[in-house]
Amino acid sequence: MAQTRRRLRSSTVVLGGMGVIAAALTSCGSEPDRRCVDRDSYDALDGYRIVADQNCRSSASGSSSTAKNRKPTGTGTSKKADAAWYYDADVTGKYADYGTFSHSEAVDRGGFGCSGSGSGG
């Protein structure tokens, strides 16, 4: 009795290969989740209060805000928001906690196919 080999269609092979490549690329180059928060609003139970994104100046390095770009938080008050990007935080309602203000600490370097620092033996 002759054995027949099952051949995969070329479209199946191409689509499967593209899925593997897509997974590798997204795990290497994804940016961490970030929220604009008021640094002066920290509450021990809730964390930092999330404010509008326009209060944080977007920069390539992901650095925190400076006094130059602080915006007022309320109408008719002199209080200023010390707004900064807060990365990889747990978000509950209008508050974010357990994150970091450092963009470089938040970037995931351990994805498939990425060259990054790892724990060697």
C-alpha cells in the first residue's frame, strides 16, 4: 500500500510564517502603556490622579514634565498640576498606581527574538 504525504498549501505556510514574524516584532518594539498623572496628587490608597494627556509634553526620551509646561488643574485657582508620564501602572478609575516614571525601566526587553539584558547563569 502506497503512503501519501500530505502537502501544506503555500498560503498556509506563508500565513503561518507571517504570524510568527508579527509576534516577534510586536514583542520587541512595543511601547509601554502610559498615563499622564499629577505627581502632587499621590494617595496611599488610590495612587496618582490621572489628568488630561495635554498636561504632559510628549518627548522622544519619555522624560517627565518640567516647570515650564505645567498647566493649571482647576478653573479660577492658582494650583498647578505637576504632570508627568507614568508607565505600566495598574489603572483603577481615575487613578494609577504601581508604575514607574522612568520610560527605560518600563520598556519590556525580554521578548522573543530581542537582544536585551537577561539573567545568565
